[in-house]
Amino acid sequence: MARITIVGLGLIGGSLGLALRRGQVEHELVGYDADAQAARAAQRRGAVDRAVGDLGAAIDGARLVVLATPVLAVRELLAALGPLLAPGCVVTDTASTKTAVLRWAAELLPDVAFVGGHPMAGKETSGVAAAEETLFDGAIYCVVPPPDAPPEAVATVADLARAVGAEPYFLSPEEHDSYVAAISHLPFLMATALVSTTSQAKSWRDMAALAASGFRDASRLAAGDPVMYRDICATNREAILHWLDRYAEALGRLRALVVEGGGELEAAFEQARKARQDWERRPRERGQEAAGPAPRFGERLGHLFLGGLDRRAPRS
């Protein structure tokens, strides 16, 4: 039976485990978390078959290792994993930035097939207690391979995305980091600025009593994990600054229109309303599919278990 190891048993790692166990995939699902209490909780919830307290023992014999940790922890894990991985093992991650992660993987795992991953799903509540087997259903799952990734490894990570109910979507690391800086990281910073601006006002106590769905929706992301977003800003600084600057320019234009009043302000509101309505109506584009029928995820892992990746082309 093929072994999958999930390293990091919080919201994402726990949800991956629950989603995999929900499916008809024959595998052994092993979990590891530096927090022993979180690991035990993941096993009690059924997110993994076994929670192992030693990283080396957890990945021993694994055909697929998923790193579901904050992005700066990924570098430390890659350094620790290098000497421990079995031949032919595929390693992927779920971190929110990809350029730095792929650079670390090339440096620290030169002889291991690494394919970046990022499921576009989450919740403000962290920890395995918040994990859901349906978290990834219908979500886009970014698959970000390095140029020399073995095709079988890329297909395995794409199959993982499908196995948990998501749709694989293939991007370069530069595309990924620029896009998510705009549609994921910038909204968090916007929400943080809104909460900071309002909550530090002398009248916040009274305002808070009036705040309803508009404030709740606009500020929701500010409840996210501070460690995760700290790491995101550290590893995607340039892209985030680019979109922060564009947002500041847009706020400046709106401020000027508010000062002026008149039809141009209404036109700006109408343009934004239409753009959002178009986005809501837009059919979700499917990720690029590999040529030919894709094997079931269990079949793919079975192939890996028999050493399929050992025949990959050498890295350039």
C-alpha cells in the first residue's frame, strides 16, 4: 500500500487528510506535526491513519510527501528532508507563495522531484479542529512545477488536487506570486488596514455596536493567521508592494472624485459594480489537462511505489 505523508496537521493539512480518506483511494496516510498535541488531534479526527512523532519515521517509505506549513517553515523542512526521502518520492507543498519555495527546493532537494502546490481555499479559523473534508471541493488548486520537473511527478500532484475535490491549474511561479498578491494577499492587507483604522478610533466602541454585514465582509480576512501572512509578505514582497501601490493610487483617485462629487464618482462605482458582477458570472476556467486519460490517484501512487519516477530524465 502506497504511503502519503502530510507534514503539518493544521487546517490545510488536516483538510487534505480528511478529503483523501473520504475518497476511494487505497493508501496509508501518515501525519507529522511538530506540535504533538495537534498531531494527536488529527489522528483522533481521522485526518490521518497514524500520527508519528518523528519526522524521519513519518516520511520513511513515503511515495508522496505534502508540506502543509507556513511558507518560512517549508525551507527548514526541505533542508531536513533531503537525506531522509526514499528514491522516487514526490514532494509538494501548500504554501501561499511559490518563487521562493521552488528556489529552496532546487537548492536543498536537487535529486528529488518537487512540484509546488497551492489550494485556493481556506478559512480564518486555523488548526485541525477547523479542518473540513469538503474544504477543497470545487476550488482551484495551483500546480507550479519547476521547468525540469518529471512529468509523472507533475501528474501526481495534479491527481492529488483532483482526489481532494479541486481542479488543478498550472502556473509558473512568477505568475502565481503576482496573481495571488493581487487577489489574496492584497485583500488581507486591505482588511487589516480597515480594522486598524476603525478599531483605533476613539469612537470605536460605539461604531462596533453598529457594524454589521458590510464591515464583517470587508474585514473578514483580518482574522487570518498572523504567522502565515507574515511569511507571505516576507517571501512575496515585490509583488505585494506592486499591488499595494496600485491600490493606493486607486484610493487616491476615489478620494479626488469624492472631493469633486458629481457623475464621475457614480461612474466609478458603476464600473466597479459591473466588474464584480462579471466576475461572479464568469464560468470557472478549467486548468490545463494533461494529454490522455489520467490514472486514478491510487493507481498513480501505485506506479510510484513500483519505482516509476526512477526512470525520469536527469536534471539539467
